Amino acid sequence: MAAILEKLNLKKELQNHFGFDSFKGRQEEIIQSVLDGKDTLVIMPTGGGKSLCYQLPAMILEGTAIIISPLIALMKNQVDLVRSYCENDEVAHFMNSSLNKTQTKKVKADLVAGATKLLYVAPETLTKQENIDFFKELKISFVAVDEAHCISEWGHDFRPEYRRIRVMIEEIDNSIPIIALTATATPKVRLDISKNLQMEEPIIYVDSFNRDNLFYEIDAKGTREEGLTKVVKFAKQYEGKAGIVYCLNRKSTEEIAEMLRVNGINAAAYHAGMDSAVRTKTQDDFIMEEVDVICATIAFGMGIDKPDVRYVVHFDIPKSLENYYQETGRAGRDGLPSHLYALFSYKDIEKLEKLMRDKPVAEREIGSQHVMEVVGYAETAECRRKFLLHYFGENYDAKGCEKNCDNCKNPKEKIEGKDDILLTLKAIDSLDENFKINYIVNVLTGAKAQEILTFKHDKNQYYGKGSEHDKTYWNSIIRQAMLNNFIYKEIENYGILKLTDAGRAFMKKPKSIKLSINHEFNTESSGAIASQTGAVDNVLLKVLKDLRKKVAKKHSVPPFVVFQDPSLEDMATQYPITVAEFEKITGVSKGKAMRYASEFSDAIKKYVDENNIDRPDDFVVKSIVKKSVLKVYIITNIDKKIPINTLADNKNLSLAEMYHEIETIVSSGTKVNIDYYIDELLEDWQKEEIYDYFREAETDSLEDALAELGSDDFELEDIQLMRIKFMSEMAN
Ligand SMILES: [Zn+2]
């Protein structure tokens, strides 16, 4: 048998079965190893051509190959893919809980007839004795364990049932060779896999995990709002390109997708809470380029292979570097430059730690170590590529990065950390190793926290000894002391800091230690990206007001129907020129921008050119997320003819505030019909008089209107209501 196989021309087989001319990377060696019946462990990054490593041998070898995969949802796709290369459907099948009796019968018949070369199964399928008995009767060529990292508790996707695979294989036939494959495995996970599967002297193939075309960047998230703004600004740089934004929860996916849409980016949310038809459509839209950006929970991206994803954003830092690597790995599969941008904050880390609190101790310990690695990655001032590849057991010379990560692009100086590490360790020791990070930081910075005063630790000899640095600095020092193994967090006690032997040794004999404290991830607002409210250019404002008059006349509407004053003021600050830029101006909807932008942009462009004005290249990000939720609420309830005073009550707003909200809706281009409400309040003649007044008015001022109409017959609020009706009908 072996002799026959040796003579095989693998390239020819590849051409015959799959129509490819050549192998990628080390595929050929791996396939040969499987054909030779050797246990084989393949670590290959996604996109490297992993599946072919078992598909081709399955086609060549006698019998059926069993492919174990945890992704039931993707099995059908995998089967379809194999079938698409063959004449008959019998060549590949899957067997899992989704099949009914008739379907299972058909699959079994094909297997018995020897027509099936690849059988995809879930690990659960192998736990059923009747299936095991059935497989015993078949000729099994080999077993492929896909996503093999699921075997290890140290992997990011541990599946207990994976640990029983070996036992089940033994029941079928002890001599079946195994090929285990994964796209992500640290050295520890690799060892776990080969041990657990009892692979016999496995041949291990590790492809380099380096992806030259990816640019790695970590940025401080700041407050949630600041983080959202950063995501929008980032996505704006790549407008029209495909991108994925990952967040931890469903709410964020929707919020970010909406925020991106509001800022003119074609985005959609994707999460497990959505209807499956909608999910499929969203995924298809992304592949077909109907949607540019997907804001997803981590569930998105498994099994989709879109080559031209130009960026991946992590709005929330992932809970392990495996997750990070896998998710970022969905960018740039076509080999072209792609940008990975992750936002980091200590608040998010605390959130991740809280999520683990209720897990069993062992799981918590593993989880918190993963989180520590993520923190280390974020804080490091070393080459990120080097850090990441080191994590996956690969030695990488940072010189090769060639400025393709933020740290290599903007290298920062390292500082001598000896004294501050020592101070930290002494403080922890003096507090009897009984406190968590925040407490230690508070002691070092001399904070007057209630807890500290209660314990009288403001009398501790190290209290305030580090006050020349801020909390971020000391947080960082403590994290680095942990990464250097001087201290550790005791998980059972919710993260109390304890000294290690190495830490005690360091205290006795401190030595130079270079630290990179450079990355400051302030949780509190840094104010760095507070909205830029530049000064209004009054000369331009005058030009725009004159233009508004002309345009109003042309369209036979009052000037304020064209644009209201706040919109003109914003234009005289931002100098918008394109329709997209106009849409970002206060109170300007898409419709309004389409209708009026051209005349105004000509004027602004002319003004900018004549006066050599530098337009702000960084556009103010529209952040109307919360407002727009209110907006939707108002519009839907007005449609239902709910009295406006009830809406105000429900939303805890004064009537004047509610009127103002409705005006904002109307002036940015949405029509609302509030007749049902006005009819309750005003007589017909009152309505007519106010309406007629606005038809002729030069300004939309309420006070002017009241002066003209007379306060004997009219209330300010009535006029305001009619103004809403007028604007809604005239402008939209
Ligand atoms: Zn680098």
C-alpha cells in the first residue's frame, strides 16, 4: 500500500480532485504525512489552506475519513464545498443532531456502500454507542480533528466533549491515524492536544503566525463616548472599504452600527440575538459588498472567508490573545495592507474580570491569566508583532516588523523601573499582602479613600510616596510587576496581591529593570478628543445668511426653512463642501443636504479658496446615539397619536424640551403630523393666523411672532407648536 502511495504524484492528484495547480506553504508535506499513516499535528493560521490537508488524503485513501468539527452550523457549508468539486453528492456527508431519520438512513447507506470519502461529525455524534458500533463496520481511513485547540482548557474555546475523542476513536479502531488541526495554539495548547489525543510521535507542522501585511495598533478608549468617537473617526479613514468592528455585547453592536450610519458609513449589526434570516442576510450583504462594515459580537466571522477586509476594530478588548489573533486574522486575507485597531481601557479589564467571578476556580484562573496577557500586550512598548508571536511560541526579530505596528512606528523610550517596582513591592508587603490593585494604587498616590482612612493606612510609611505619578502610572507598574512575576493576584480572594519568591528576592537585591510605562490608558476623560468647537467665522456666516435669503426666495419658502441659524453657524465653523460633510452639520439631514448643499458648498468653497482657509480635516463626529433613540421614540409615538404632553411625561422632559426635540426632528428633515394634538389645543382661526404669519415671516423667532400676533389671543407654546407644523409641511 505504502509503495503505491509513494508513486503518487500529489500535484496531479490535487489537480484531479480540486483543480489547483500548486500547494500552499507546507500542504504537500503534511498531506504526505497523512497518506503515510502518521499522526500529524497541523498549526496553520486561518487562510493558510488547512482543510485541504485532510480533504485531499481523504479523496486518495481507501475508505472514509471522519472529520470531527465543533461547528455544526458550518458542517453543511463544508460538505457543500467538497461536493462542489465532485460529480456526486455521496462523496461528502455530515452526521449530527440536525439530521432527521430518513436523512441519517441515506447517509449510512452511502457509507456502507463505500461511496463517501469524507464524513463530518460533531463530537457528540461519537458519544452514541450505536454510531460507534456502526463506524466499527466501516473502513475508516483516518480521523481529522478540526479546531483541535478545543481539546485544551488553555485554548480559547474549550469543549469538554473534545477530551473524549481519543476514547471514542479507540473504541472504533485503535490503529486509525489522527490528524489534528488548529489555527491557534500556544505551545502549551499544542502539548495538550498531542497528549490528550495520545498521538504517536506526531509530526508537528507549525506555520509561521506572522502576517506581514497587518498593522497592529492599540489606542486608549477613554470614556465610552470617546471610544465611540474614535471608532467613527477610524472607520472614516477607510470609508467604502470593508471592515469588522468587534464588541462584547449586543447592545454595543447596534449602537456602533447606528453611530457609523449616522456618520455616513454603511454599517450593520450582527449578533446572536438577531433572527437567523436577518443574520444570514447581513452576512451575505457584507460578502456582496452591500454593507461595508459589520459591528459584531465575536460570533461573526467563523467560516466566512472575505479576502478584502481592510480593517478590524476591537471596541472592547478581547478576553484572550487567541481571540484577538483569530479575530484580527480576518483582515487582509488577500495579502494587502490592513489595519487592526483595538481600544483599551482598564474599566474593560475590570469588566472581563467580573464576568469570571462566578466561574469555577480553575476556569477563573485560566481566564484571568488570559486577561493578564491581553493587558501585557496592550501596555507593552515593545513591537506588538514580536509580543504576539512570542505568545504563540515563535521567536521573531522585531526588525522584521518594519514599522508595521504602532510601537515600531513610534518607538518610545524605556524608563528605569527599579525604584518604583521596589516601592510597590514594599507597600504590598507592609500592608500584609491583603489588598487589591486599586487599594495599593490609592495608598501609593496618597488618595483619601474612605477605606484607607478606616484602616488608618494614611499613616502607612508608603502612603503618598508615589504621589508624583498618577494612578495610571502605578496601575501600569503593578501590572508590569505581575508580568515580571514579582507579584500575583490570588484568584480565590478576588485578586488580592501577593508577593512571589522572585518578588521577595527582588526586594532583597533590587536590580535594574527597564519598563515601558509609555502607554497610558486613562479611563477618565482625557479631554483630548472633546468635540472641537471652533470659532464661528462671522464673515462666512454673513455670506451664508445672504445666500439663504436668495435660496429661500427661489424656492418660495421662508429662509429658516432652508437652514436654521445653528446650521449656518456650524457651517461657518466646519466649512463643509461635500454632501457627506453637509450631513454632519447640525440639523442637516441627508434629504436637506441633497436639496440645498450644492449652492451652499459652492459659496463655502469659493470663500475657503479666496481666503486660504485650512478646513478642519478631522470632521466632528456626529454622536446622536442617545438622541436618536429618543428621536425614534418620538416619531413612532406621534404616529400612534399619543398626546405630546404624555410623551414629555414619559421621557421626563418639560413640555418646552419636548417641543424642542420635535423641532430638531423636523428641522433635520423628518415630517411629523401633529394635527391630532394641535386640534385639541387651538381653534381653527388661531391655527390659520399663526400659519399665515410664518408664511410671510423673515425670521422663525417665537418672540417676534408673539409680538406680531398679540399675547391676548396667543400663547408662546401655541406658536411653537404651529411652527413645528409649518416647518414640517414647508421644509419636508
Ligand atoms: Zn513592530
